[in-house]
Amino acid sequence: MVSQAEIAEINTYFQNRMAESKKIWATRGKDARIAAAAAKANQPPTWRQLKGIPLMIHEVKHVGNRPFMVGFGLVSLGALWLQTKFTDEMKKDSLYWSTYHLKENKSAH
């Protein structure tokens, strides 16, 4: 009924499945998790593990964020330029500046 070739094919299939199952079983358990964490610690951090300035630098380098970064840079430069042009006379005439930052009017808050 069943030829030797079919039996050999079925045995090969089940041996491959058993090898794959053993590989999966080896990744389970406390010792396997410790080994995986040690292997991960030796690799460079992914973007999910970055914080602060390194994360900002990574995001600036990302090609999808370039239009945003160009806009952010232009707005920052514009704000800096406007702040340098904000004279003492303009500060005196500004309701906000005279209320919260002018040295003469400290009792207003």
C-alpha cells in the first residue's frame, strides 16, 4: 500500500517538525529568557530603547521626519530672529512683558 519512498518522506517531515519544536521549546523558560536578555544587551540599542538627546538625533536623521525638521528649524530661526529684534521700547509697550517681566512693576502679579 504505502511505498518506502512515502514512508521515508513522512519520517523526514516528522523529524523536521520535531527539530523545529525542540528549537521553539529551547526558547522557553527562565534560563532561555536570561540567555536572550544577555544576547540582546550585547547589541546596539533599538530606537525603542533610546531616550532624550539620542532619540532626538535618531528622529532627526529619519528620512520621514525631514520635512517636519525643516519646518521646525525655520520656525526656530524665525522666533530667534524676532526675539533679537524685540527692543526695550517694544517691551515697555507690550502688556504681557510689562505685566510679568518689567522690573518696575513687580507688584502686578
